[in-house]
Amino acid sequence: MGMSSDNVHGLILALSSSVFIGSSFIVKKKGLKKAGMTGVRAGSGGYSYLYEPWWWVGMITMIIGEIANFAAYAYAPAILVTPLGALSIIFSAVLAHFILEEKLHIFGVLGCVLCVVGSTSIVLHAPKERDIESVKQLWRLATQPGFIVYTVIVLIVVGVLIFCYAPRYGPTNMMVYIGICSLMGSLTVMSVKALGIALKLTFSGSNQFKYFQTWFFTIVVISFSLMQIIFLNKALDTFNTAVISPVYYVMFTTFTILASMIMFKDWDSQNASQIVTELCGFVTILSGTFLLHKTKDMGNEKSTNTSVSSSPGPTPNSNDG
């Protein structure tokens, strides 16, 4: 079964988004490094990066990527758009290798390839986008008991992470910052999708901004996105970019697909074979990101061992012999 025209538009926009977002990780990290030399590091709660031009270049690049991503969600289901973030992993990991000298081992390259293979499987079997005629229809989907329960659980967990765990464990455990970004990101994507569809309907002649629901989704997108930026900056400034990108991608994709399944019931129109193929594709992506994570220090260990072996060892006693 061929892809619908809307899915093709969403695919092109999602691929473009990944290129910009993957590049922005590196440019922002460069800015964060420079800002940390002259002020309080973002990982320590500082905001000196706001005065660093490189950080703003990275931020603008990310905004362009997010706009493309935003538009992609208006055309295609989250199950298609979100996994394509794998391409941003490849871009950020490769650029980090050459620009930031964060070494990417050969197994890391294999991990990137697995991410692409898994994403391709998902793209080829993605469900058709649900027909939406009004933002009120989206509101009914968002206020279903199942999605309300998911939203409440996410907000409680995020609150606990921010106020209880981030101050104590954030600087030493990247899962705290990434967990906050990923959980909030799943709700942000659902709101982005709703707002994107509202804009698409408005441009086609059916004004959706006369409904309060559209403005509610807009407020959620803005406020949650700002929170994600703050904690993502903390993670980028504290931990290795080549690790942050894939781990964030896995968690963000998992929670977003879960949220989309609950809210939009994306798999209702698919048969068992399509669903299993998509799940296999997602597992392949997880395998790739796991490989990236487990081998992140192999290049550094090799360099360290080389330097240790080449360093002067205990010299024979000159009196011997």
C-alpha cells in the first residue's frame, strides 16, 4: 500500500526537520562551552549562554527544524513523524565527532545505521492520518478518560523530577533531565499536532482560532517548549552530546508514540502485520541507540590506554647489570 500524499508531505518535512535539529545540538553545545568559560555553566544553573552568539545560532537552527517538525505533524501521524528523529541522532553524532571531538566508535556508526533501518520500516508501514474537521474533534480526543489519566501521571512524575530529583541527581544522572524533557515532550507533541491541524484548517478557510481550545493548545506548546529548552540545555552542558541525542530520542519517541496511541488510536486502522512490522522497526531503533550508548567511551578508552602505554613506566635501576 502506497503512502498518502499527506504522509509524503509529512515525511519530507520531518526529514528536513531532523537535519536542522541534529545540527543545532552541535552549534548550541559549542555556544554552551564558550559561555561556560566566561560565566556560570548552564549545568550549574547559569544563563550566560544567552549572551553567546553561537548558542543563538544553534537556537535559530533548532527553531527552523521545529517549525518543519510542527508542519509535519499537521500532515502525518506521530507514529510516522517522531521516529524520523533518528536522522538527527546521526547528524549530531557525526558532527560531534568532527567538530566537538566527541569520538564516535565504529559500533556507534553501526548504531546509527540501525536507527535508519528501523525508521525506514516504520515509515513504510505508517498508518494514514486521521481526518480531522475541527479543533473541537481534537479536544474530544484529548479529554478522553485514558488520555486524561496519562496527562495527570506525566505531570506528577515531571513535578517530582523537577523539585525532588533534579537538584540532587541532575548533575550526575542524565536520565533526570532527559526524563523531564521526554515526558513533557510527549504532551507538547500532542498539542503541536492539534495546533498544526488548527492552522491547516484555518488556512483552508475554516477559522479555528475562534475556539478557546486552539488557544489552550497554543499556551501548552509555548510553556512546555520553554521548560524543555531549559532542561535540555542543562543536559547538553553536563553530558556528552553523542549520548544525550540518542537517549533523549529513545525516551521522547517512546512516550510520544504512547501518547499518540492513547489520544489518536493510530493503530485502529492497521492489521496485525503492519503493527508488528512497526514494532520491529522501533525495536531496531532502540537497539541502535543502545549500541551508541554502550560504546560511547570506547574511542576515548583506546586513546587513554594508548597514552598510558606510551607513558614512561618504571625504568630499570641504573645500577642493575
